[in-house]
Amino acid sequence: MNDFDESNPGGDAPCFAHELVDGQPVDPQQWRDVNRFRKAERIRLLARRREVPQARLKEMAQQVGAGLDKLISPQEGMVIAGYWPIRGELDLRFWLKTAHEAGAELALPVVVQRNAPVEFHRWAPGAKMNRGIWNIPVPAVAEPLIPDIVLSPLLGVDAQGYRLGNGGGYYDRTLAAADPLPRVIGVGHDFCPIKTIFPMHWDIPMHQVVLGDGSVRDHRP
Ligand SMILES: Nc1nc2c(c(=O)[nH]1)N(C=O)[C@@H](CNc1ccc(C(=O)N[C@@H](CCC(=O)O)C(=O)O)cc1)CN2
Ligand SMILES: Nc1ncnc2c1ncn2[C@@H]1O[C@H](COP(=O)(O)OP(=O)(O)OP(=O)(O)O)[C@@H](O)[C@H]1O
């Protein structure tokens, strides 16, 4: 396109070859490049996870639990969303159980519709579960709750606190629709950090991140 072409003083028609995400234009070529990078990183990090022995996964979960203890004082009236571990994610159900015993209410993410925000449904340790989309276990009784705190499982996290997840955009959509924004605490393995995920306008940085080496990072107030 040449806006200064004298034979075409009005300039070319503006380029509408943009896709809209959340009502905002996204340059398709940039998104293609970023998507390719994220895909490769997901594959690398998932492979890395698969190499971790069970005993080390347990150790890392304990470390994350200790980190969460420094950040959160579970109490009555507090709603904490955890997750049911899949694909080598850290199993923090022991920590959730303690939080529940301290009076906090718990919830798990449920994909109720593809490419839409997730809902958080009430859960307690031992509750009856069903298989949801992608076979992820979800509470058999669907009682939506609004969490104050969301523990968000990471595949990767960048230096600014942006999350690389499974690639469905579920947490991003959920947080974009949430008002007020809950406190989002990313949790993951010690090898999750990457330099940048090349954040796009819909990516929302997490408040804090706790990793399997016991580290706790603050990213936003
Ligand atoms: N434990 C846990 N529960 C969770 C999440 C999570 O990351 N961890 N989610 C956090 O978002 C939601 C589920 N997100 C998911 C996103 C994509 C895929 C998935 O399998 N994607 C396919 C390709 C995409 C497709 O088929 O449409 C794949 O990876 O092969 C699975 C879960 C809700 N529950
Ligand atoms: N707020 C939003 N509204 C509409 N689409 C969105 C929104 N947020 C993300 N998406 C879409 O979701 C897709 C995946 O996004 P992204 O790569 O950030 O996934 P992710 O955060 O790794 O996945 P997940 O949250 O499921 O673990 C992108 O194609 C993006 O366009």
C-alpha cells in the first residue's frame, strides 16, 4: 500500500485484513508468529514435565504449598479456585484441603462451552466428580462461585508475569470478563520461567507466581 501515490490521492482503502479478538484488531501475521512460538514452547515445556519423576513433582508441590502459605491466609468467607491436576501439573489438593479446613470455600474451573470463559464450580475434597470436556474431572454438582483468589496452573511464565497455558485462552477470557478481577496466583514447576510470551492485548499478567523451587514473585499490586 502506498498512501502517497499521486495517481491515487485518496490513498488505498484501509486494510481490514485484521481479525478481531475481544473487539480489538490483531495483526494476523504477528499473531501467526507469536502462536507458532507459543506452540513450540508448549511442546517443549510439556515434554520437560513428562521427564519429572513423581517424587520430584511431589517435592515441588510441597514447595509451592509453602509459598502459598506465605501469600494466603485461608479463612471463612474466602473463595479460592484451585484446579484438578492434569498432564503433570502440580497436585495442590493437599494445600486446598488445608485451606478448606481453615474455612475457605473452594472451586474448580469448568469449561462449560468451548472458546468461552470458564465457570468456577464449588468443590470440596472428596466431592463426587464427573468427566468434563477433554476428560477433565469436574464437580458432579454444578454450583458456580465467584473466586477471590484463582490459582492458575502454568505451563510457562514470563518475566512480566504473563502466563503460558494450554492454549485455549480460557483463563484469559475468564479474567477479561471478571469484574472485579480476582487475585491471580500462577503456580508451576521450577522450569516454567521463559523470557517473554510476546504478550498480546488479551493476555493479563498474574499478580503473583509461586514455583516449585519455592520462589515467590510479585508482578502487580
Ligand atoms: N487442571 C486444569 N484444569 C483446567 C485448565 C488447566 O489449564 N488445568 N484450564 C485452563 O485453561 C481449562 C481447560 N483448558 C484446556 C485448554 C486446552 C486443552 C486442550 O486439550 N487443547 C487441545 C487443543 C485445542 C482443542 O482441541 O480445541 C490440545 O492441547 O491438544 C485442554 C484444556 C479449565 N480447566
Ligand atoms: N479475552 C479474549 N476474548 C476472546 N478470545 C480470547 C481472549 N483471550 C484469549 N483469546 C483467544 O484464545 C486463544 C489462546 O490464547 P493463549 O495463547 O493466550 O492461551 P493460553 O493462555 O495459553 O490458554 P489457557 O488459558 O486455556 O491455558 C487465542 O487465539 C486468543 O485469540
